[in-house]
Amino acid sequence: MSDVQKLISELQHSITETLKKLEDLTDAHLDHECAHGCAMGDGVRGLLVHNIDHERMHLGQVHDTRFRQKAMQRDYVSRLMAEWVRERAQLTAALVGLSDEDMDVRLEEDEWTIRETIEHTLYWERNSVDHLVGEHELA
């Protein structure tokens, strides 16, 4: 595994761990005090806002550094993989805050539940990628 892949995995693992640790955080907690310096005196809400903006800042820094190194995502595969990661992040984000019960609500008889939609997405991702890898001997 390349160093880049290790960092990507670490970023994915870290946000998963963060979501697990903050699973019981409620809106009421946002107004609580927080002594961490990054909260900048604005409590729990301030800390979370800071962490979001902190990521956004460093995303810009990475893009700027790539630009100055002339290491932009010029090839189509890199662009497609980056776009897929963004879409997966948005799909993942759409699940944040749902209860287990919400995952299984069927609004209409012929519609899928959220859980079925995610299971379908995961199944066909694995199926299609495994097919592609086998067909083109990529692994």
C-alpha cells in the first residue's frame, strides 16, 4: 500500500472513529462549555465549527500545494476516483443523525428503505469493481 493510500485510509478510519465517539452528542450539548483551545471560548459548538473550518482550510492548502507542484489531478482515473470519493462522502453524510429505525422505514410499498438503498450501493460497488479487477487483472 502506498503512503498516499495509507493516508486516505487513515482519514477514513479517523472520521469513522470520530462519528462513533460523538454518536451520543445532542443539540443540547452544543451550548456546553469546552476548555479545548480550538473552541476559542465558544463551547462545544465552537469546537465543532472550528474542526470543520480547520479541515476546509487545510483542503485549500493541499490544493494550493498540488497546484504549485504541478501535481494536479490531470489524468481521468484520478479525477474519476476523486469524484467517487466525494459522492461516497456525501452519501455517508446523508446517513448522519438517522436512527436505526429510520433506516428501515418504507414510505411506500414499492420503494426501498434507506438500508436497502445502502446495501444495494455497497453490493454493486463490490460486484462491479471485483468484475473490473478480474477482467483486467488489476490486482
